[in-house]
Amino acid sequence: MAYHDLPDDEEDSIPLHLLRKPGDHPPRRIAELAARTDHLKRAYGVWFATLHPELWKEVGQMPELVPADWIQWDEVLKNVNVDPIIKALDTRRVITVLGLDHVIQTAGLGQVIQTAGAEKVAEELLNQLTPEQQEQLRRRLEKKSP
């Protein structure tokens, strides 16, 4: 029996459906079956997400069928080279999700300034200061000058 002939509504056929060639997706019904059955979600969620991401995305857009913890990302990341995934992500979205404070704290403010260039940072800082703050900064710099 070929996998195309497998039933698409029986849990025993899920592993064989998952072994299809890339681009030859299992029937949506089999993914929906896994999505609405707790033990099947735990057993096959990561495999659907890894081997058939388009189908996973399609099923994943149905929040009533797919809980947030359906995929154990920690387990997926242990076995997958995520570098191409990270490169494919939109940097602004990553920063929004992580939070700019977290990104700067992780990189280190000194590294951020070094990368951006101290002169650029100083110029941007001066542009954002009020005249009063600029005057306070000028006085502080005068005190530090030998």
C-alpha cells in the first residue's frame, strides 16, 4: 500500500503520513486529527512543524485546534540548525519581540556605541537633549577637562 492510499482519519497512519517527501504534504485532516488529540499533539506536533511547516502553519492558524504549547520549541532547537531561520527573520520583528532593552543589555551598551560609532551616538544624543540638558552636559564636560 502506498502512503497516498493510507486513511487520513486514523491515528495509526500519522507516522507514515509524516514520512512523505518534502512538498508532498499529508492530508490536512490528519494534521487536524493530531491537533485536536492531546497525546497525538505531544507525539507528533514537533514532527509536523519540522517536516511539513506549511501544513503546520495552516493548522496553526486555527487557535481552537492548536494550543500555544503544541510544539516543544526547546526540543526542536536541540536538533535543528537555526542559523538559516534566524537569518530569515525580520530584524525589527525580532527586536520588537525581544524588546530593545533586552537586545542592548545582551549586546552591551559599550558594544552598541562602538558599533554605531561614538560620534554618531554623541550627535544623536545632542539632537535629543533640550537646551537645558545640553548646558548641563557642557558644564559636566568642563569640570572633567584638565
